[in-house]
Amino acid sequence: MNVLIIGGGISGISAAKVALKGNHTVTILESSAEPGGLMARIANCRVGFKTFFDEIRDNERLTLISDAKIAKVDKKEDKTFAVTLEDGRALAADKVIIATGLTPYDPVEYKGKRVLTSLEYDAVIDQRQGELPADFNNIGFFLCVGSRSKDYPLCSSVCCSYTLREVKWTLQRAKPEITVFYNDLRFFGQEFYMEKAFRDAGVKFVRANSRYFEEDEKGVTVRYFAGGQLKEERFNYVVLAIGLRPNPQLAELSNLFGFSMNEYGFVNENAPLQTDVEGVYASGGALEPMNIKDSILTGFGAGLVAVKGPEILAKAEGHDERLYREDEPEFVLSDGNTTTCLFYLGTENPGNGMFYEFVSSKFIEAARDLRKAGKAVYVLTRNMVTPSYGEITYEEARREGIVFIHLEEDETVAFDGDRVRIAREGRELIFNADKVIRFDDYAKLLKDREYLSLYRSEPQLRWSPTKWGRKRYHVGFIRHPRDKRWEKREFLGALGEMILDHEEDRILPEVNEERCSGCGSCKDSCPHNAIEIIFEEKTISVFGPNNSTKVPIAHVKDDTCVSCGLCASVCPSDVISFP
């Protein structure tokens, strides 16, 4: 089968990996001079992409065409595609995957020498650039530039996470004063712990939407509205977290291949990772704004469904025991005789932060139902996490009359039965609600589960988006609690990842249990957490009623061991060996 992938970013390369693993022929069309897309433009991701791509770069069944532009597409009677490039080259494709990625917003109305986009700032703090500017003393980061706006209402999903990492990379090289101005902090998994760590380290967070920049030779004066008054601060540099929008090429490709697009400029997803044209699939930023992890996930899934067919999902669901999912807890809301209801979306526990996205959607859904029933509904928020299309639902709720009250950094909230008190210096707001539903109460139902997005370190999660172990792949709610539309995408992504993980039987290390002292050297050295120390009963030669004891012994977990041999090399007693 000939698979044509349009886009050589991380999602397109992920799709190519799955198709090549199935011994299919793959052609990647990249519109720029080199593959990599947005990921290759980020200093701390550039090497990662190269490593990822190098695994298939020299595959004899892969063809990469750079600076490529399609001039014409004909769909034949046998449902294959004849594609003509602008240079006259003709390509034949049985299946097509649209992986065009995302395009950063260009804030021409703001930019200057000291007002930089996040990508421009990334180049400044790149370790390869040598010394930082001499006046690198006070940096202001501003979120939601070019997204969540009238002309582009979607949330770009990744800007908050990227800013958090730029704060980290900045602090690794220098110790400037840092202020982050935000609307909502939309983080993922472990990132809420990172936020707390940076707050404890002195990074200041300010909830403020309006802002005005005035740049001169020595810095930038910023005016913003917070705490009920207009404020002014001075920064050496200002960093704009620019939004991500659909690639303009999508509109051209829609005309060429015939698939439809939605009102926001993304591919209409007819079924998971499928367009409404048979044989044409989509992944990554062609579907909606998403992060690197999800771009890889959808790339794996699109590659799989392209070569295996859409029916693969129905065949695997419920039949492959490696696909692990859990049902989300039911959100039960009994309104009784309630006339006024208040939802409190806030927590002081960073461990609950990863549930913000899930609980935000549940609270909005319940609030809308109550509002339609004629109730007065308030949503008091520390953080409303509704990435991508979730922002549209959030906006619809506001238009339906639900009152959202956003707490600023210095505001406190206290509950006394049905009495709610919001206060800060110089202001107090008190009102009564017949029913109060709190974030932390609902988060209790979600805790004590093995969520992949929380318990896997970032690199493992990024390159292996669904794999928990070799015999278990997390999908849906247990991968990361969020909108249901992701679950079937994750099923397909997991199936694609399984194909890449398939290999010949591994030779596992053996432990001589009689000689093992259980010292733990092997466990401490294993980079895959594939060794555990267990305690086994052992008979001892003593006189009396107790003639046995428990002794520690190293045990190899066959579902996570990759047979690298490191454990054998560090064992001080030479009790670990390979057959």
C-alpha cells in the first residue's frame, strides 16, 4: 500500500512510523525545506524531534519530498489518488493522511525589540546562543495572545504549558524577576506541581486580561487592570504566548481532496481521525490545537487506521486485554428545591490540579442543565480549564446566563453553610446559595487511580503516549480525564503504539535467588523501573519453632524490562545473568 502523508512534523512522522512498521510504502510531503514543523523550532525539542525522525530517516520504503506543493488531485474509480506536484512530479496514493500542523499567530500589533513572541524568546534563551542580554533582570509573560478572542475563539491548548517550560528554562540560566499574566492556567498532569514550585521560588502570577504595552529603548511599560484598579509595571522584556491557528494549507487541501472543514478552519472529523472523504485521514494540528503528546498519539492512530481500515477500532475494542480503560465516576446532582446554585471551581491542593479540565467540563454541563431549568447559577473559579473546543462550550454557557466569577490572586473565598464570602483588601462580596458544589468534593471521587498523565515522567509520556507497560496501554479517562471525544482517538493511538512495540521474544535476565542478597543495586540502576525487591520465605537451620525467615530477592518484571543488561553489569555479587 502507498501512503501519502502531507506534513513532516511530529504527527506526520508518527503516522509514517506505524505505516512503515506494517511494511507499507510511505511518501511524506513537507512544504518547507526540512521536516520538523513547530517542534523543530523549539530549542529544547529540536534534538528530540531529530532522534524521533532518525529512527525512520533511512528506511528504504520512505520518501521525503521537501518544499513540496500539490497542484492537482484526481480520485480514481478504484478510490486511489493521483497527485501532481507543482514541479510536475506525479504520485500515486492508496491512502492519504493530512498532518499539516498548526500555525503560530503573528501579533504584529504588539511586537518590538523587547516585546517578543514565545518562539522568539525561545531563541534568546537557547543554550546555543551563548550569553543572555546584559539587562535580563525582569521578564513579563502574557498568555492568550491571539486566542480566546473574537476573531479566534478557541483556546490553543498548549500556550500555558509552553510558558511554564520557558519559565523553567529561564531559571536554569538566570535568576530574573518573573511575572506571568494569565486568564486561566491550563496545565496538564504534573504541571500543576511545577506551577507550585515556581510560585515557591518567587515567580509572581497575576490574573489580568486587559494589557497595554509601551516600549522604549530600555524596556517595556505594561498597564493592566487587576484588583479593581489600573496598575503599571516595568519590564526589561515582555514575552507573548502566541496562540496556534489552523495551517492555511488546510483550506487548499480541502479543495484538492474534497474533505470539509469546520467554521474554525480545522478538518471535520467524520469518525475518529477520519475526514468525510473515504481514504483521507487526519492527525495532529489538522484536527484541533493539541500538544506534542497528543500529536504523536493521533499520528500513531491515523497511521494505523489508514493501513488497517476503520473497522480495526470495532475489532479491538473490548477484545484486546492490553487496552486498559476505566469508567469515569458518575456526577450526580440532585437540585431538589434549589433556586440558586453555586459551583466552586478551585483547590489549594496541586495534586487535584490535573482534574481541573475534567471537572470544569462537568460543572459547566451541570450548570447549563440547571440554568435551562430556570435556576440562578453561579460558577466561582480559580481556574477554568477548557482547552481547544471546550472554550466554545464555556462561551455558550456565559451567553445562556450563567454568571462566572473569576477570583484574582489576592481574593479569598469562605463558605459557611449556604453563605459565600469573597474578600480582598478594600472589597467584600457576600451572597447566599441554596446549594454549593465544590471542586475538592468531586475530586475525591477521582483520586487514587493510576492516571498515565500523572504517574509517567514527561519524556516517557511524550514518546509513548499510551503505554503504561508492555502489557498495558491506558486509554480514555484513565490516561487523562477529559472530553469523551478523545477516547476513541486514544484507542487507535494505542493500537498503533502496540504495532511499534511489537518485537521478537526478549531474553530476560535471570536472578540466582540462592546467592542474591537483595541489596537493591540492580533496582536503583534500572532506568525502566523493571526490577523490584520482593521477600520470600526461606528455610533456616535453627533449633526451635521458627525454622524459616523472609529474605529480600531481586525480581525482574517482564512487562517493563527491555533487556538492556544494566542490572547485570552493576550487580556486586554477579548473581544476575542472561541465558
